[in-house]
Amino acid sequence: MIDALWSVWWLWLAAALVLGVVEMLLPGFIFLGFAIGAAVTGLLLLIVTPSLPLLLLIFAALSLAAWLLLRHRFSLPSGQVKTFKDDING
């Protein structure tokens, strides 16, 4: 029964939605990579139903690729350091 839950496409999309909400509450582009990986995995399950180990490998690879793309897209330019000019305490 547990193995059957992994192959339900809408559970992956629901997990993607939950991870997206967690990303809004705790920003940092960490949970967003997992959310994108879960969403694409859920959409992939509409087409094909792989075994559980292969499905988890696909999810991990998609999440890593999404995280790397987000990091590349939203990172500071090379050699630049984020500085703060105003202090909230003073």
C-alpha cells in the first residue's frame, strides 16, 4: 500500500504546493528546488509509472537541477559581496 502512494501523481503535486508554501515562510530558494522537483515528478507520473527507487532518483535529480538553476539565476554576480548600509539597531 505504501509503495502505491508514491506513484499517485496528485500527491506529488500536493507536496510541491506544501513545499512552495514552506518556501514563502522560510525564503532561501532551498525548498523551492524541492517544490519544483516534486511538481515535475508529479507531472511525469501522468505519463509513466517507474519503480520506487527510480522515482526517488528522478525526484532527487530534478530537485538538484532546479536548485542549481535557481542558485545560478538568483546569485550575486561573481566576486560581489552583499553589504548592508543601514543598521536596524541604530
